[in-house]
Amino acid sequence: MARVVFKFEDKDIPTKIVENAQAGFTLQEITEDHDVHLNHNCGCVCACSTCHVYIDKGEAAFPEISDREEDFIDRAINPKVESRLACQCIIEDEDADIEVTIPDQSQIIGHEH
């Protein structure tokens, strides 16, 4: 199983490590299953940017970014080169070692897990 480390820009939220993330699931699904705070609004259909994250390590474990995802990342708060939408990051490598930073979500109104 993959290992995913979720770090937060909001330093009041502690790092969460998921040791048993299954391939075939998205990062957003992993956050929901393991009580990791991540806002999301569109129901995992790549129609908003509320589940915006930064992939610090393990980018190769996910499918290549689509044009649609890139368009929505451009609408996110403070997008960077390592930005992705958690709903589009399907873990493809069951042995992946992934590190994710979740941006400060205090300015985002969205559904929480």
C-alpha cells in the first residue's frame, strides 16, 4: 500500500500520515477515509478548485495532469508548479511514497469531509 504524508500550511493542523493508502483511490478519497481536513465542493468531477493541493513528493504515482484540471488550478488560491486537484490524483502505484501540502483553507467556503 502507498504511504501519504499530509502536511498543512496552517501550522495549527498537525501532519497526518496514512500508511495504507490503496492504489485506485484519489487523494481526496484518502482524506475522507482517514479524517484529513480538505474542503471540496464539486463531488470529485473536476469542476472547481476547492480540493487544491501541492504535491511535494511522488508526482509520478498519479496520472498526468489534464487540460481541464490545469484550467481549474489556475482559479485556485496561490497555484504553483506542483499544484494538483486532489480529486484528480488517483494513486496508480501501490508502493508510492507521497507527500502533500494542503494550502491554508481558511479563505475557502466548501464542504468538509
